[in-house]
Amino acid sequence: MSIYGKYADYLPQILDSVLQQIQGIGQEYSAEHGQKLYGHLEGRVKGEESMAQKCERKGLPLMPESALIENRDAIGLRIVCNFIDDIYTCIDLLKKQDNFKIINEKDYITDAKPNGYRSYHLIMEVVTPFEDVHGNKPGIYYVEIQLRTIAMDTWASLEHEMKYKHDIKNPERISKELKRVADELASCDVSMQTIRQLIKEGEL
Ligand code: 0O2
């Protein structure tokens, strides 16, 4: 039996509808401002095995309540922006959506994790036409959104991959190098932002 139980079929449908809504926000923004709000958008339903492992790690029973209430990232989206400012514009636009309610925010861009990880995390409650774990219909489901620049995304993907390489001989050196690269990329993001601002001012 799936850890998501009878709710398993709803999750990809909720993901699709949130993806579509955010695509719509992006299209509207491009039409109005003549520039892209984000570079790319992706989403996934967390695999059952991965969710089961996460529940086990947290000492939670393997049941839908753990997967869909105690954990809030069964449905996850990532918005990758070209510039840091665009991340905050996206967040403002998400907050204006009537059917999205942001219940938790973590700004790892202003406060990077000690290892150098940068990203902005939101947990949203989304109203859906489906029954939820509490038996309510329309039901409320959680969706995690990670917002990053291209540079932050590149770093996080490589770091994530390396986490699963257990045969690294000099982990301390690698962690130090990764932190150094994260800080260099963050500095590039700020420079790119400044260049865009200079171009905009030149257009006035
Ligand atoms: P996956 O496989 O990417 O989904 P949670 O663990 O979600 O219950 P927590 O610890 O408060 O709660 O989560 P946080 O800090 O919001 O981070 C959750 C997700 O952010 C992770 O999900 C990763 O996707 C990403 N993340 C956080 N820290 C790092 C990091 O140092 N490096 C990288 N590459 N990604 C990070 P999962 O479920 O751990 O993994």
C-alpha cells in the first residue's frame, strides 16, 4: 500500500494545477513587463520510497497523515529565476493568489545555511477539489516551493549529488571548497543584479 494511501492519485493532479497557475502568473508578468519572471519551473511528487525514508528518519509511522501533514513537501515545486530581485517579485505574486495561503517562509538567501546553501522556501496551503486527510472536501494540501537563482540551483544540484557519494576521501576539504564556491556564486548573483540595474538606468 502506498504511503500516500487513497490520496496518491490526487497529488500529481494538484501539482499540475499549481504548475499551470504559476505558468499563468509568469505569462501575465511577461506580457506586462516585457521580461521573464523566471527562467524555469519544475515540480515533482516526492517518490513513495523517499517519503517513507523521510518518515522513518523522523520516527513517524508510515501512513498518509505522516506523509501529507507531518511532512509538507510531498508536492514540491522549484522556480528558478535569472535574478535575485525576481525571486522576491515571484513571492509577492504568489502571496496575491486567492487559493494559495503561505504558512511558512525560510529565507536562506538572506541567511544562507552554514554549508553555503541558498534558496527561498515557502510552504503553501492550497485549496483543492479533492478530499484531504481530515476528510474535508474541498481539501487543503501542502505544497513546498523553492525559489532560487540559476547560480544557486547549479550549486544545490551539485552539492545534492555529492551528498550521496559516500566514498569521498577528504570530506572536510570538499565542504570548504563547496562553501567557497557558494559564496563566489552569491557574489556573481549580486553583480548580475547590478548589471541589470545599470542597463535599466541607461534606458531611462
Ligand atoms: P529532497 O530530496 O531534495 O526533497 P524537512 O526536512 O523538509 O521536513 P526542513 O529541514 O526544515 O524540513 O527543511 P528545509 O530546510 O526547508 O529544506 C528542505 C529541502 O530543501 C530539502 O528537501 C532539499 O530539497 C533542500 N535543501 C535544504 N538544505 C539543503 C542543502 O544543504 N543542500 C541542498 N542541495 N538542498 C538542501 P529534502 O527532503 O531534504 O530533500
